Amino acid sequence: MRSSMTVPPELVVGLLGLADENLRVLDQALAADLHVRGNTFTLTGDATDLALAERVIAELIAVVASGQALTPEAVRHSVGMVEGAENESPAEVLTLDILSRRGKTIRPKTLNQKRYVDAIDANTIVFGVGPAGTGKTYLAMAKAVRALQTKQVTRIILTRPAVEAGERLGFLPGTLSEKIDPYLRPLYDALHDMMDPEAIPKLMSAGVIEVAPLAYMRGRSLNDAFIILDEAQNTTAEQMKMFLTRLGFGSKIVVTGDITQVDLPGGAASGLRSAMRTLDGIDDIHFAELTSADVVRHRLVSEIVDAYARAEAPTEMNRAQRRATGRPRR
């Protein structure tokens, strides 16, 4: 069977991509054969393949028409969404703006990322669990900055455990700030992507934005705040309980982590894993799980994550245990 689709002439270049890079990805991802001449797509294949290809192309046209730049990764994710059982629209997912600054817009790029963002809106406590590169922390910080801008909260608190130094930082050189700063640097970097760099020091000195190690949260009650705990797999169960019970009125908590990258010494159990077991089913607490399919870094990152997951799954050992025993990675 054969069908054809006509693309508005002004959208053809954006749809096909630089040097037809989007077209090549589309041709590899779809079972139907594609041929493009001018602004006409000719599709050949069986009825099911044609229906899938037509919907994918229609969704991609809608994305380009919205003014968003289309990338090969966005094409791959779009095909995956259309092929999935959820019947979600890639155009709706890829055009959901969270935050814009200086012409750069932050938005979810996969279906699971959209569900994660929607869960942050709908729940008081959200756990974003998934491998590196899935946008867990970045999207949470974008939501936090947006909430501050729209006056839903009066401050942002960003924290993570300094587990690499066992939260006993005395042996490191420098002042306390210099000891802690390397562990918090990724949070600073994300902030600079989302806000005017000149405004960040002023907001921090005023206490509107706080970036601090997890140990500094003890004994506090945090009201009207958007609180993000990053690298939560490196908390103990006691630390996780301490952190979650800091929740005050008008506040929202997002906890992010990757349970496959636990660095706790002595084989200690991860507080994130414990929380997933203990808190599951409680109203207003949501667990959003992202997978290697949601990785938005280089394509190889997704394959690396999957390869390590296959190699390490039988061991059930965290990274600190492997280093202590000298057990090689497979």
C-alpha cells in the first residue's frame, strides 16, 4: 500500500533537519518506506505501518509548527511514544514549556518526563527515580524556579548528601565552604542555566535560594519552600526520614536519585530504596520512575546504562561494596 502526506513548505527544513538528519532517523525507526520529494512524503508499506508512520509525521509537523527545533533524539522519542500503548501525543509532550530564559526553553522530552513534571504539580512529595541523564534533577529545578517566579513559594532549598566524604569533611583542605562546594556544584550549574547569573548571589544572600549539604537540614521546619534532595540514593534510612519530616506548610519536596549508583560505605542500605518500600501507597506521595529510554544525553548514555544494569543486576551490591571487596565489574 502507498500513501502521501503534504508538509507546509515553511516547515520542511525544520522537519527534515540539518542535512536530513531527522529524516534518516525517521527512516530507520519506521517500518514503512519513506521517500521525500519537495514537500511531499510518500509512504509505502502495509496498513498498520502506514498508519503508524502517518501519525508520527503528523505529530512531528505539529512540533515544528509550534516553533520548537526538532532533533534526532526528539524524533526517536516521538516514534517510541506513538508505538507505545499509552496513546500519548508527542506534540503535547514536547511542547509543554516549563521555563524560558534568553530564548532557551526547558520542557520534558519524553513521556515519562512529562508524567514526572505533571506529578510534581499534583503531589506534595514526589520521588524521581531513574538512571543518569534522565533529567530528574534538572526538571525538578526548573519547576522550582518556575514556582518561585510565580510566587507559589518564597524560597528554593537545594540539598544533597556529601557522601563521598562521608559527611565528615574535616580531612579536606580549605574552608567549610570550599570543602562542601564540589559536592553541590551540579546544583549551581543547573541554577545558572535557569536564572540570571547576576541575580543568583543576591537571592542566595537574601536566603531566597539556599544550597546546602543534607546534614544542614536537621532540626529545621521548612515552610513555603520548594525543596529538592538530589543524589538521594546516598542517604541512609535515618537521613531520609529526617529530611522528609522537615516538610512544612505550603512546601513541596522533590527527591531524586538512582538506586543503581549507591556509594554508601559499609554496604549500608539506601534511604531511597527504603522510602520506596515504606511510603508506597500514601496519598500525596508519588513515585515517578524513569528508565534508560528517558535518557536525554548522548545516545550512547542510554546504551551504557542498560549494559551496566545487565552486568550488575545479579550482584545486588552497591558501588562502595564492590570497591571494598575488590570485586570486578563484569
